Amino acid sequence: MTLRPFALAALALALAAPAGAETLKARYGISMLGVPIGQATMSGEFGQSYSLELYLKLTGLASMVSDSRGSAKSTGALAGGRVDAQTYATTASAKDATRTVRMAISGGAVRGVEISPPFEDKPGRVPLTDAHKRGVLDPLSALVMALPSGQPAVGPAACNRTLPVFDGYTRFDVVLSYVGTRNVSGAGYNGPVSVCAARYTPIAGHRADRPQTKFMADNKQMEAWLAPVGQSGAAIPYRIAVKTQIGMVVIEAKEFAVSGGSAAAGGAPVQPAKAAAGKQ
């Protein structure tokens, strides 16, 4: 598959940066069982189009066990309360290997994928078909929640959705459902966030016999807190918590700042609700 669509879409977005776009700068801490194991930074521009860049790495004792790090970049458009992903690129590195994935998407359909080095085609993988590559989002674009026109930035409209994710080799759904709201403060954003329960459903490309696949499909201890990106009509995660086979992993904002456009950090306080993940 050719990557020409990837290059053309990236060029078009670079030449048509949205005037008055709102800028996001965020830094996250990553912990497991309450112990810090890594950090991530995210930056983005949000207007009629969006660009989002993420970088993460293990730190402290975790880096001594596995010197893992990764980066990803995604671009697309925000229109009609929808995310229209267009380009995606990611690189993941460990001590002994580095892998890069590049993908071009148009109208929700994958137009080109390049994986270097390619994954080994192991037996037992659920076959991917062309149908699995239509109506999808890349993993980074799936972090952008476009809000329908007229809907509040915090509330059920931010959560209630199914995210059809394709990462270049596996296809899965993440189903979000509204649980309630909380107030957060101290990281640059002071105001309410939407609390969403999350469920994972494997679709194709995975190995159905793997214990990890069954564990995640049955996992009811996953949630995301979504904070609005100013007045852009989009929200992104402020906090993500996922139970793993080793323990609970939490990714939470330590800095979260929105500027430019009509951005207004914070918001009117709301009565926090207890977040009970797992109810769909």
C-alpha cells in the first residue's frame, strides 16, 4: 500500500493551520500500584482541524528493567461533532528493537499502512479484512472526543460513544459510557471533568487464545476523565486508569494548559460524583 495519501494529507494540514486554534500543553505522570513508573507529554492544536503529538517514556526503577519509550503524532479534522482522522505515525523503542507505524486515513477508511519492521504473522490471529479498515480512528485520534453542536463540554455527550480503533495491525472497539462528573484542580485546569467507564472489545488482528486478550475483554476496571480543550468543541483525557494483570495503571495530568483562540481554563464548579468504573 502506498503512503502517498499520508504525505499529501500531512502537507495539506500544515498549509492550512486553523486560525485562532486553541493550543494544548499537557504533562502526565504514569504510575502502577501507586508507584511512579513513567511520564508522558502531549501537545496539540484544535480548531477546524487538529494535530496531536504524544511522547512517553519509562522512568525510575521501571527504566532499569525496560528502557521503553514511544512517540506518536496524528492529524485530522473536527466537523459536525465528529473526528475525521487523516494521518498517524508512531515509533516505539525498547532496548533491543524499534518499530515504526505510519498510516493514512481518508473518510474513515485506511488508505495506506507501513510497518517497519513488520510484525510476524503468528498463527491464531483473527484475520483482518478490508471491512475492518473502514470507519476507524487511529489510536491517538481516539483520544480526541468531538462534542456535538450545542452539547455541554462536560457531561454524557463527552462520554457516550464507541471508538473504532485501528492501530495498523489490530482492530478493536473502546466503548465509553457516562458515569458522572468530578472537579479537578492543581494541574493548570480548575473545573469539572466527565468521568467515563470504558470497555475493550477485540475485533480482528488479535490472538483470541492469549490470556491478555481475554483479561482485557473481561476487564471492568477501566475509566477515563475527560477535560474540555477550551471552547474548541473537543475534550481529551485528563486521567486514565486501567487494571492490568500486574496491577492498576494510572495516567494522570500533572500539567494541563489550554491557550489561544477562545480558550478559558477552568469552569463552574460542579458537585463531584463517585466514579464507579465498569458500568456500561
